[in-house]
Amino acid sequence: MKIVVPKETKINENRVALSPDVVKTLVAKGFSVSVEENAGVNSFFSDEAYKVAGATIETDKKNLFASADVVLKVNPPALNEVVLMKKGAVLISFMWAATNPELVKVCAGAGISAFSIDAIPRISRAQKMDALSSQANLGGYKAVLLAANTLGKILPMMTTAAGTIKPTKVVIFGAGVAGLQAIATAKRLGAVVEVSDIRPETKEQVQSLGGKFIEVKGDASIKIEGGYVKGVSDEFLKMQQELVSKHVKEADIVITTALIPGKKAPLLVTEEMVKSMKFGSVILDMAVEQGGNVVGSELNKTVVKHGVTIIGEANLPSLLPLNASELYAKNISTFLLHLADDKGFKWEMEEEITKGSLIIHNGNILKS
């Protein structure tokens, strides 16, 4: 089977689907791999490194897609890329099918099959395929560094001859993968960290990392599925905002990480909360691409509102492209090797990982 890796076309995207090390592994297992020219340059992988690993370099995007049995990407493909794929080919990438109906329709029309990385079930035997977690982990780390770099003060307490500098106070919304990494990173840098999450089971994890848990009593409106919050009422969000507002008021840095798959991100930080913050404080909204957790955050922009800097960087893993691509390559190759060998795909339609992640099969839409 021939695997192809196109250069990502999304604006500000520096990642690539396969690293040279993983290409070498796949070639050793009998696959043929072709990589678009300069696809890995922004991740610090040269074309020469791919050649040494056993891949061929393709300069013509049309030929690349037309020759593919399997297309591996990070982001959902552009519609004009899908139509270049031959009938019966297989696409594996993030798809976000619930919010990309047009992409699903075009893929079906092209007669291809498509697996969505974001739909892989959250089960123990799929952990090595979990690109959502690997990328969120890096995003949480980078979020703290960006906010700290923007803030006009140091994070740790420091005692000097001229006096003692108080530690920076960081408030984090959400103790998922990104939030937990943000807690760990902020603590390592010496900050005082407080954390809000509507899932009571995260309290122990927060405390184990040295964070203080801001406890919000849950109610029947909260729906948890596969470790994700799938739904929450406006009334509960209002109650949460009231409880955490005093913590936000005293914070130097606020980082928000809350997402609901397939839905608009919940609003957690209101304009009044922003106004209450100290002049010069910083907010980083990790959910800005899904509508944002913060009133006033703007996609891929850093703005100042009421004296508070609000960072709306949508693609934090892309700012760490070397590590992000290495981890993603291992995730997607593990997934591919679960689904297929060099002879072809197994198509075990009732197997849990296949069933959960297969969006389109030979032009037939299975889920959207």
C-alpha cells in the first residue's frame, strides 16, 4: 500500500503527519511512503531526512493525491484536495465530522473511506493512538509559556535585597489533559495555581500537581461521556462564574481550556470578570477556535481589553511543531497499523476502534 503525506495547507500550521523516524518504521513493515516536497520543513524535518528514511519526495500535489492508497494528514483536508483522491482511497486525519458536514459530503461523493482521529474511542488500548491528548498536552505547556512571556512579572516568589516579590497567581479553567499540563508547568515555574473544573473526580489530580481546587458542586445538567463534558446548563455555568469570579479578580494569569465536542465552547469568563482583573494581567483562551471561553477573545489575535491582554492563539501545538509532529506521527502510525498491514485494510466493522472512528466507508456515510 502506498501512503502519502501532503504538506498541511491550514494557515499557521507547522506540523506534518509523519516524521522521518516513523516513515522508516512503516517502510520496514512493507509500506511505500511518498511525502510532498517541503511538507516537514516547518517541523524541522528536511526532504533529505525523509529520503534517508525510505520515502520518495513528490513535487506535484495532484500526482501525490492521485497515487495514494492512504492519505495521512493532521488537519481536515481542503475540499479541493479530496477531489484529487482516487476512488477507494483511505483518508486518516482530524475531521471534526460533526462540525464539517460539507467535508463529509465531499468525501462521500469522491467514493473514499475516511477515519477521523478525533473520533477514536477513549479506551485503554487506544491510548497510543490518542492524538487529542498528545497535542493537548503540548498545548497546555505552551499556553503557560505564552502567558508568562506576555505578563510583565516573574512567576515565582523571589526574595532580594530590595524586597520580596510575590508569586504570580494563575487560575486555570478545566483539568483535562491541557489543563493538567498547564498546572504542572505553572507550578514548575513557581506560580500559585488555582483550578476550576465541573468534574469532581479531577480534584485529586489537581491537588497531586500542587494546585488548589475551586470546588463547584455539580448538578443533573452535567453530562459526562468518555471523560468529556458533553453538556451543561446555562444555569450551572452562571453559578460557576459567580463562584470563580473572585479568584479571577485576584489572578495575574487566567488560562481557559474547556471544550464540548461538536458544540460551541462554554462561556466561562464574562466581560465583567475581565473588567475586574488587575491592569496588566493576562488571559489565554485555548478554546478560541470553538467560539471561546472568554468574552473578548479573538481568533489568532492578541488584544487588550480593559487593560487585560487576551491571547487567542488557536493552534498552540503548532508552535511546538517538532515535538507535536513526532507525537502525532506515532499516534497516527499506531492507528494505521491497527487498521491495516502492507497488503490492505482489515475492515473489522464491529471492532470498537474501527467502528468509533470510521466516518465514511467507500462513499457511504456512517456517522456525521
